[in-house]
Amino acid sequence: MPSLGFPELIIILVIALVIFGPKKLPEIGKAMGSSIKEFKKATKDIVNSEDDAK
């Protein structure tokens, strides 16, 4: 998959603004950030438990 450049990110942001509106975007960003944080934490826990098992 090719990497996204600056123009592509701008287009995605504009589409998100049109679909969700400016009031909803901060809430969506916060939810995505917390989801990524939980995913990283779970991944770290799995790696640590495998290291402890060895």
C-alpha cells in the first residue's frame, strides 16, 4: 500500500468535515486516540506475557 502524502490527507480531512461536521470531529479524534492507546496497551501486555513465559 503506498504511503499517503500531504494532498491525500487534506482530501480525507475535507471529506471528514463534510460528512461529520466541525463539531463532531474532536469527539471522533478523541475516540480514535483512546482506541489506539488501548490497542497499544493490549499489544504491550501480550508481548510482556510471552516474554515472561519464556
